[in-house]
Amino acid sequence: MKEECGVVGVLMHKADTKAKPASLQIYYALYALQHRGQESTGITVKNGDKLKSIKGMGLVPEVYSKDELLKLEGRLGVGHVRYSTTGDSNIVNCQPLMVNYKNGNLAIAHNGNLVNGQELRDELESEGRIFITSSDTEVIAHLLVKALLIHDPLESIKEVMSMLKGSYSLAIMIDDRLFAVRDPLGFKPLCVGEIDGGYVVASESVAIDTLNGKLTRDVKAGEVVEITENGFEGHQMLTEKNCAHCVFEYIYFARPDSIIDGQLVYKVREQIGRELAKEHPVDADIVSPVPDSGITSAIGYSDESGINYREGLMKNRYIGRTFILPGQEMRETAVRLKMNTISENLRDRKVIILDDSIVRGTTSRRIIEMVRNAGAKEVHARIGSPAIIAPCYMGIDMASREELIAAKKPLVDVKNAITADSLGYLSIEGLIKSIGIHRDELCLGCLTERYPIKIVGEKCSR
């Protein structure tokens, strides 16, 4: 699986524009959200009546320089880090998207994926509207501009929300106002907070922490939070019976120090490890995580089971962006570049390897083979999520159903394919208990094949 996207919006008070320009605040916030997307990034700031932007392919520190950021003068802006789930990987699709229209201008940053994006695009193109990008974010921008020619911003956003199906958390800058928008099922996280001299909206609370700010609250599902220099006000635009928060935010995507919908991700992952230890105990000498996302759950497993926690794998955190190497031998080298074994901790020991998920199974097999080659007597795989048996349509770049190993193989065959001595997945009940949110408030589509919204050819749970 790949990360999704991260959005940021900042509005500084007029008195703080020089000392703390919005561009620098957004830069630091995006740095904190880098884990959500490493493909491209962009910052757009409003300066007078004009929008100015810096965009580029690559990581946050690669794209921006301090001198360039300081030239983006202004107190209002939005930012984005991207991993593409809809749209090609190129600079044209880099966000935020900027639009100048008859009554003003806007910039929009989007995390999510529209199920009806192509349908809406076809309708707009039939009206003569021209698209520059292949991203469904541009669909939202076109719809919003169309509405803004008739309505005020709040009514326009409400009208657009009623047309969209799928997941979207948005940071939108319209003229001198900032808006935080979350879809009516609340698939993707979004929160608002206060920082010294202004306000911020971000995909995760760690971005607010980085700015030494204070998390105020999550944006509610179906809510639009309007932010001005006088503060922010929530407007409940759409309401569903239940929410559908993405479980993989808690399992894998979000940083463990983030608070999402009232739950500290670290505590959730620690509890996942505890539940795994209860559901799948095994005689072993050490519990070892697959870094980084398996670390917290491995600590929980160790605490619950009494089995010593030891790092058997060390991650190279300086490898940079993902690259593709031809040939099987080179791909094996790529795995070793990203991760190496600590042989002394593994040799002659029965090892529990704790990972967040298994998708295709190829990476799990390579890791287990590395651990065996380092001298482990036994290798037992424990997985901090239930088996992934169906694709995601809400913005996670996941393998197709045909590529998902658990969708086509029973447990014993998955165990054999990854060469583990035993394999244990966390149960759906254990996952729900660990998250601490009611089952009806979570999206479990990739784990159950039942989706919270209607997907052509798939079962719907509502």
C-alpha cells in the first residue's frame, strides 16, 4: 500500500504576516505530513488579489528553499503533499489547484478519491469545460467555480458536496477565507487548531503540534469549518446516519503521535499488539517489528505476552524516494537497501515478526527469508490487521483483487507463500476493539467486501 495525501491550510492574523508568513507555517506543517505523500508537493499563498505558488515533484525539503518561501508573501494559504490515487504522477497534477474566475480566485488541496469522479468529469466536459489535469480534484474545482458564480462560498460548497460521492478532506482558500471540508462519511481525517498568530487546518494533528499549536477538534463528517481572522465556525452541511472512518489510518497511514477522531493512534496500535497476543499466542524468544509501522504494535504484543521486545530489523531512513530496479536480483538489493537484519538479536532464536498488513505477500516473504538467513530458528508472522481481501475505492493505492494474496488463498497457503512457521491476523473484532470506535463508524470495505457507499459490482453495507 502507498500513502494517500496530506492537506494544510493556514490563516495568520494581519499583525503576524511579516514575522510569521503563511508560507513558512505551511512548509513546516507539510514536513510533518511527509509520510502521507512523497510524490509531489505544493504551496499556494494569497498576496493581495493574486495567488502565488511553488510546486514540484519530490519531497518537501527538495522542492522548497527559504528564499523562495519568503517571496510567497501573504497571511493565507494552502498546501499539499501527494501520492496519486487518481491522476498521473507528473507536475501538472501537483496540488493545490488554483483557479481564477469572474468573481475572484480560489485554491484547493484534496485528500481522497471520488467514486463518481469520471461521471462528473464527463458531464462537465459535455458542457464545454476544459480539464488540464487528470486528477479528480479538478472536478471539484470546476464544480465549485460553477456554483460560486451563483452562490456565496458556503452555499456553493454545500451544493458541490451534495454532488460528490466518495472520500474528500479539503482545504480550500476562497478570496480571503479558509475552509476545511470533510465528506459526510468522514473517510479521511481532518482537524483544526490554533497556532501563535493564527489558525491551521491539517490532515493530522502532528502538523499542528509541529507549529507549536493547540489541536481544537476534528472536523466533523459532513461539516464545513469556515476560518477568518476572527476565529472559526462550523457549519453542518450534510449528515449521514453513521460515519465510515478509514481503519487503515489507525493501522498504518497516520503517524502514531496523531490524534484522529479522538483516538491517539499510538494507543490504538499498542492495543492492536495486545489483542494479537491474546488471539495468536506462540512460544517464542523475541518479538521483533517490521519498522516503522509495526513498532508500536510489537511493544503491545511484548507487554501482553511477556516475550522480550528486540529489534531484529533496522530500516534505512535515508533511502529517499522509491525507485524501480530491473530484474529479481536488483529488487532483492532494493529490499536490503531499505532494511537490514541485526543478526545477533535473531540468531538461534524463535522470532515473532510483527507487521501492519500483508498485501501481495512478496515483501513479507523477503523479510522472513532475511530473518531466517540471519540465523532465526523459527519465524512466526503476526499481522496487525485482518486479511485484506478486497480493493479500496476511497483513496488508498492498494493492489487489485487479483493481486491480493488473501483474496485468493486460504490462511495456510498464505503462510506457506511467505515461508512463515505460523501466521496470525488480527480479527475484525480485535481491530474494532483496539480502535475504540463503533463498527458502524468505520470503513471496513477492504476487509469485508462490504462498502459504506454503493460501488458498481460490490456489496454495500448501508
